[in-house]
Amino acid sequence: MLSTKGLNLLADALAPKIAKQIMSSEEFIEVLMELIPGLVDAELGECDCDLHYDLSNLVLERITLGVDKPQG
């Protein structure tokens, strides 16, 4: 059994690699592509279709999955 410190060190090593894999996964991108247009609508209301499409894509490009630095 690993100690708490050992578990935390292992989690620190794995988290960035796993986050990178999630960000490059097709399923994750598909979920974002499904969610973002509705969230843009919720924030801005109805807008021009081209604007909506462009804005949704630009928002998608700016979203990243990061890893918090361990505390302590």
C-alpha cells in the first residue's frame, strides 16, 4: 500500500498526462461542441447564425483542461 505522500506524488505525475489525453479525445471535443452553442445562446440570446457559429468555435478554441497545483 502506498503512503498518502506516495499517492499524492503519483497523482501529481499522472494528472497532467491524463488531462492532455482528455483534451485530445474525440469524445471530449464532441461534448464541448454539443454544449457550447447552447451556452452561447444562454449568455447572448439569439444572434446571427454566422456570428453564433464563429463565436462558438472561438470559445471552443479557448477552453482548456488544466491541472491544479497540489497544495502544501
